[in-house]
Amino acid sequence: MRILIVEDEPKVAAFIKKGFEENHFDADIAYDGFSAEKLVQQNKYDLFLLDIIIPVMNGLDLCRKLRQTNPGIPVMMLTALGTTDDKLSGFDAGADDYMVKPFEFRELLARVKVLLRNRDKTAGPSNILSAGDLELDLDKKVARRGGNVIELTAREFALLEYFMRNSGRVLSRNDIAEKVWEATFDFGTNVVDVYVNFLRNKIDKGYDRKLIHTRVGFGYLFGDM
């Protein structure tokens, strides 16, 4: 499980991160709303833990944005603002839980575990392939990276699905041709290379982390090198 901690007090953020890591979670820290958005585009998280009073973009606005791009991921507010109106504002923004500082880490951990259990119960069987911030919804035939929808043709979608199902494996052009184009494919053409370039321009262009890699003399590899 991976948690994003959005907290502008370094000591508090470090304390929370250490606590989660000691309980077998992975945790990243963002000290402002802009940095948090960048991390969400680059990584896949299981829960967002947000302070409200943070630089650049406050936690309420960040929560609303996260609800649009990551609707199934639990959001917990952890803040010094503790009035009833503050809590209502947090829930109105889309938070699933709200905890006031100062706090006991044991209670924070218990609440996080409840949110994650409830998410797993309601999620049901998923027909979504994911790699980092890239998701492929096989039911809706939609691809998203960093929450942004990527328009794909049917052939590009099939090619991306094959890549994602075989992440970490070097795939030859013949492998790809047989699985994506089946028996109708002309092995003497460069159609595979052309479509891989089409796909690369759509899912990798503009992103620091590249997912499609060329292995000269062998074919292509999807995922981290």
C-alpha cells in the first residue's frame, strides 16, 4: 500500500512517514498542493492524507481535484482546523474521514486501515490494467495517464493492452504481430513499428517516466527498464 502525505511541516511529515513505513506502508511526502499534483500524476496511490493549510493550493481545493481524477482513492484530512464547520467543509470537498491535530499515530493508523478495508469491499472485481499513473479500463475502453484521458484507436488500444499484460517482457515484432494483428498481418511491413510510435507519442510524450522502450535487435519492452 502506498500513501501520499501532503503536509507542509517537515517534522510532522517525517513523523507520519516513519510511522507508516514501520507498519509496512510506502509513503511519499508533498509539502504543497502543486507538488502533490505532480506526484499523483507520476505514481499510483492507495490513500491521500491531506493537511488543509498548505502552500500554493489549500487541502480543500486539492481534495476536490483528487476526487475528479482519482474518484476511488480514499482521502483523509489531518489538520489543526477542528470546528464543526471546518469538518463539514472537509467532507463537502470529498474527504472520507477527518482527524484533528494533535493526534495519536495509533488512531491515525487505525482509521487509515478502516478506509482501505472499506475501499476494498466496495471496489468489487476490477477490469482495469495499471502501470504507474497509466490506467487502461477494459470495460469502458478508455486509457488515462495522470488522470488525463488518452484518445486511442481500436488497434492502439489492443496494442497497449498487450504491452500492459506483458509488462517487463521483451516482445519481438513477430510476437506483437501475431497477438495484435493475428493471421491477417503482413510480416514484411513495418506496421508494428509505426503503431508503436503512434502509441508512444500518445502515452509517453510529455511525461518524464517513459513506458515504451526499444530494445535494438530484439523488439520492445513496456514498463521500467
